[in-house]
Amino acid sequence: MKGSGEVLKIVQQKRQKIRWQAFCRGRIVRVPKGPLIRVVGTEVVIPCSVSDYDGPSEQNFDWEFSRATDFLRIVSTWDSTFTSEEYQKRVGHGDIKLRRSSNDAVELVIRNIQPTDQGIYKCSTPSTDATVQGNYDAEVQVKVISDGLSVSGSKARSSTSLKLSEGDSFKLRCSAITTSPEHTHLHVTWQIKSGLSWQDILSLTHEGKFRPGLGYEERYRNGDIRLDTGANDTYQLSVSQASSVDGGVYRCLVSEWVRGADSLWQKIQEKSVEIASVEIQRTALDVLISTSNLSVTERDSLDLTCNITTDRSGIFQAEVTWYFSETPDDTLSDAQVLLSMDHDSVVSDSTLISLSHVDRNSYRLLVRDVDVEDSGYYFCQAAVWVPLHNGSWHKVVERTSAPVSVVVTALDPDYEVFLNASKTPKFSDDPTELECRITNVQDTEADIRFSVSWYYRQHLLSDDVVVEKLLATMDADWTLLLGDRSRERTQNGEIIFSKKAVDTFSLRIQWTSENDRGDYFCVISAWSRHRNNNWVKIKDVTSASVPILWATQDYTLTVEAVKLKPFFVAGHTFEMTCKVSSKNIKTPRYSVLITAEKPLTDQSSPNGTTRIISLNQDSVVRLEDWTDQTRVDGVVLEKVQENEFRYRMYQTQISDAGLYRCVVTAWSPGGGGMWREAVNGLSNPIQIDFQTSGPVFNVSVHSDNLTIYQGELADLLCIITTDGMTLEPDDMSFDVSWFAVRSFALDREPVLLASVDRRGIVTQSRRNGSSDLSLERISPLEFRLRIHGCEDHDFGNHYCVVTPWVRSATGVWQREPDIKAKPIFLSVKMDVLNAFKYPLLIGIGLATVIGLLSCLIGYCSSRWCCKKEVQETRRERRRLMSMEMD
């Protein structure tokens, strides 16, 4: 514990630190750093501010003045009686006043300062602080010098008046000189007033830098506006390319600057003088095309003259440009420049268009060999250019004439178009050929070319309007452009467009179909080549339409099925023939399909009709829905004659019972070697019915326990019983399949679990869970399905489907219809005790081991690692010295 003397020393140091901090944060009064140099007769503003003070935010100020030692009171912000008698009159008249700029700052304003006002000015602030800290006043010296600045215009005239034309140049001068005893600089600014306010044009600053005014930067960089200094302290403003914005009153504004004690420039006075009044007269320019609206025949020449008049005198040059536009828009936004002549009389190059200077005010445009594309509106645009001092030229005015409408009349050729059918179809798929010819051609030139367009119109007996469809068209280069209707067939070679001669075009349909029936016509287009070698369509002539029709009759197809053996038993061969006859079909071929309509109890075909075997028009045989792998070669379909077909089915089964038909399709030759379907026919049914007195089989599913727990074994029995005739076990065998429906209401698709065929081969479907299946035959009429390690997804309705096979007296195995058992529902539950038994035992064991290990570690640590001796030391009991003892 520290002694009382040491504590007292610390307290004194803290108090001394507090005093220094208070002194550093004391009041500060500031005035500008002097001396302040001002010109006699001008207004002087001396600012004063205070900071780091206590008390109210608004502070008061007192100003005093001294020429030698004593200070005279000038003015105060809070005491109206503060002013000395010597300054009462000037303060009362407002020649000396205080202007508050903020709560903590004021400005002393002295109007018309005189040499007697030169001296020391002191600004003080009455204290509002709790303790006296900082400075409460500040002084600044003011030095008053004589007015030595003189500003005047050229030739001692106050102002002049100038009248100039647009594009002229002019110069203005002013003189500025100072005889100030101090080292001062002049700032010269040329200004213009065209409205109510003055605007800066160009300045020469007190630092010797040129500064253009707002809006004059570009003209200053281009040299159109300059400020030059000359002899006798003159400053000359030069303006080139005068425009309307340069009209107004010009003055020369001169300010005097001096560098203060803080090294900053201060403006001490400013004078100005009006130099001149400038008026800019706009240049008048009229542009007129002497010719009014006119019409010109194709291949003739177009002659237009542009006349310009202007009030401009002196040296100038005209620039003329001719424009062409398809619209009378005088903005020329979409206009095309035909030819131009610049102010140096240089004409742009053109082959068929010429521009000549007829006289000083007339310019002639001549367009030779005009064509239809030259029809439109023509404009003449003229501009006046004047020379500048640097030898360049400046455009002062530009005008555009009113448009002149020119219509070029085309020389249309005269011709006729004739369309005839050189080949017409008598049957479907016959060829069709049409020829479109140009006849009686007159008034044609070498630059005329013909092309063709082919159209189709559907033929209707009613008055309905039918839209014409484009088949193909040729452009001026005879490039073929296909329509949507004929594009695919033309690309396949079924339709051919050709030009047989100069005046003949043909359309050929290789194989005419029913969709081609209708009216056809052609359109011959005349094209003319223009100056730029482009081809322009000038005329269309349409031919009369030609109908393409032929007599048609409905196709007829008759199919008759005949059963060759009226009676047979199971295991024998079934045989029937199909005889076909047709009418109104050109060279037909037939395709045959054999179908069977099974009883509704047959599950192999849900809709009751099965496609067995087919033979197409090229005599290619194909098995359709025949799925009996044991009898792949058991069905045969062959062509006996051109219109007769025979179907055989070997080793018939009882499951083959049903109605058999022949479905025949007649085909006729189509285009490109393809076959086209003509008509379909269906034969009479032939029935296969087996009369048998064999046994009747019944199937049921049984289980001793329909509710099991997860992981247990589920036993399901498929039991087969027979009624009627008794058979030996060796004369019957079964295909057994087990299915499951994973729902309560049998509203989902069944899932195959496992199956065993009559040879004893077991097949299992793929499973996703961990449970397993086994299927076995435990007796001649009983089959058992076992589910090992049942899981929750093994629940649902389970049933078996049995396909009996019976051996006949001849030793042939016959397949009986499938039999489906009634489903039973299997529930799978979870054993809660077994599910949580092992996790619970493992958790208790781990907790016990961790607890014993923690106790052992704690005991060892306290016994050997953390043992040490603790020595208690005596503490002195002293009372602290009170702070009040200081």
C-alpha cells in the first residue's frame, strides 16, 4: 500500500493536468492577418470570429481603433452607448456598421474609407466563460493607399456603335493603368450584355492566365476569340466569325489585386468602362428552283436550275448541293445527295449527273437517261461562305429551296400471256404439264427481261372465295423461289419448273394427286434494267386459268375369309384363306393383317383384339403381337395368288379360341416409286371353339398369420383345387406368378414378386429393400411364397395367378386360361421394444464408462498434480489519507 506523501503527489499532478487542458481549450478571437491594404474611397470589410467559448451560442463583439497608442471605441453589438463621440456621426449615417454573419462571427464594414482611417483595429468579445481562459481580443492593421487605377476606351471615347454583317470580324480596345505605391496586379475581363446581365467573354487574370467565359470555351480554343496586350497598357478583344449571339454592349472590367500577409491574393478595387455597342445583321439568302413540278419520259434528260440571291456584299463564295427524296420533307432526313459544288467550285464526281455554274447566281443540274426510280422530289441547298483572317472560310448562312416534284413515265412493253395444258391426267398419279407462253411482244428493248410466277386455286363448285396459293416465282435473275405448297415436292423432284425457251415457261407434276385438283394460272413479269444495273419490275400480265380435273370413282375392296377345315380339336392345325377383290384401283397390291378377338377372360390382350401376323405389299412377313416363345414358328401367312392369302396356326391350344379376321389394305403406285394407301377392308370372322369336358381349376391364397412384425417370416400359400374330371398329377402342371399391390384399395398397378414355370424354374423380380423372397412347390397343388426379414414396404394385397397346362390323350400339352386368386392383405408392424433395446443398452454402457473415467482423472489430479504449500503473509493495516487534506 502507498504512503500518504505519494498519494498527495499524484493528486497534485492530476490537478495540474486539468489546468493545462482548460488553458488549451480557452476562447480564441480571430481577425485577418495584417496589414490589410485598401484603396481610399472603397468599402472595407474586416471579419472577426470567436471559438472555444462557454456560455450562450450568440456572442457579442466590440470594435476599437487606434492611430498611435490610445484606442477609440467604434461600435458594439450589445451596447448602443459604446461608440465614441468622434464616430457617432459616421455610425449613425451607416458609413460604419457591424454585420453579423453567424452567432460567433461579425464583419466591420467601413464605407468610403479615408486616409484618416489607417491604423490598428481591435476586435474584442465580452467574457461569458466560467473561468478566464484564452484571448478575448485580436488586432489587425489597415493601410489606406491612394487610388491609382485608370480605365478608359480607345481614343478617349466612352463608347462606339458598330454595325456588322454575320460572319464579319471586329476588334475592341481598352486601356488600364495603375500608379499604386503597392505592388499590385490587374485583372482584365471583357464582358457583353445582350439582356439584363453581363456575361464574361474572356479574361486575363491577375496571375497572368487566360480564362474564357461560360459558352466561349470552344471559340477560344479555335482562335475565334482572342485577348491581346499592346503598347500603352492596352487590351484588345478580337472576335472572328461574328454571329447573332455576338450582338450587344461590350465593356472592359478591370480589378486591382494585392498579395496579403497570408500570401493570398485580395481584390482591393474594381472599375469598368463601356467600349462599344455591336449590332450583327443576319445575311439574307433566297434559294429557288426555276422549274415547277414536271413530268419526264423514261430515257429522257432532266434539267433543273437553282437560282440564289443574297444581300451579302464584299468577298463571299456560294456552295450548292442537290438532294433527292421520295417524300417532300424539307428536313432532308432521308434525302440522297445527288451532286454538290463547294465554295472552291469543286464538283463531286458522277457519271450520269452533272452540275454546272451558269452564272454568279445560277446552278444547273442535268440528269441524263432518267428511269422510273428517279421519280420523287428534288431540293437545292445553298450556303454562303466568307473568308477569315487566317485564310480559312466560314459558313454564315444556309437555305434550302422548296421541293420540285418530278414524275418519270415508264415505257411499258406490250405483250400477252397464253397458258395451255400439254399433258392432262386421266387417273391419279398421272403426269401433268402446263406451258406459259409470251405472245405478241411489242415495244421491247434489249434491257427488258421476262420472268414467271405460278399460282394454284382450289376448284370449288360453290361460290366460296378461295385464296390463291403461290407455287413458285422467278426474279429478274431467273432464280426460282418456292412457295410453301410446293417446296417439299419440288425438292423431292415431284414438281419441276423450267424455262424451255425465251418466251416459254413450263410446270410439270410428275405424279398428280387428288390434292392437285384445281385451277392453275401464270403471271409474266417484265423487268427493266436501270442505270445502276439493277432490275426493276415494270409490268405484270396474268393468264387465264386452266382447270386440272379427271373423272374419279370410289375405291371398292371386298375381303372374304374361308375356314378350310370345318372341325378340329386342340393340337391340330388351324387353316383359313382370305380372298380379295377390288374395283377402281390402278394396279393394286395388298397388305394383310391377321387379328384374333379373344374372350374377355383372356388377360393377354385387355382390349380383346390381338394382332398376330402381317404381310405387306412387298410380301414381307412380320410377327406382330405373337408372344408365345414356345411356338415362334407356329403361325404362317403366305400369298397363294395375287388376290388370295392363306393363314396357318400349328398345334392349336385351348387359349387360341376366338374370332379370327383378315384386315386388308389396298395400295396403288405413287410418285417416285412409292406406294400410296388406297382403301382398307375387313373380312368376315372365323371362329375357333374347343369343346372340352376337362377339369375346372380353382385358386385361393391362404396365410396363418396376416399381421407380422418387421424382421419376421411371412408364409403365403397358393392352393389349387380341381372340379369335374380327375387327372393324374403327371398329366397337369402349372405356371404360378405372385403379385403384390402396395395399397389397401387395389388402386395401384400390381408388382410381380416371383414366378415359377411348369418346369420348376423360379424367377424373381429385382427388389430395393433388404427383405428376401423364396418360392417353392410343396405339393402338386400347393405353392408357397416366403418373405424373409419383412420390412414395412412388404405390406399390401398379395395374390397369385395360375396358368394350368393339361396333357391330352395324344400327349400334347394344352394351355388353359389363366386363373387369378382373390387377394389377401398382409400387414407389417414395427416391434418397438426390439427397436430401442440395443440403442438403450449401448447408451447406458457408454455413460457409465465415461463417468468412471472422469472420477479417476479427478482423483489423480488432486492427489499428485495440484498439491502445493500456501504461506500466509502478514498484511499491514493502514488507513488511507483523505483527499480533503489537500
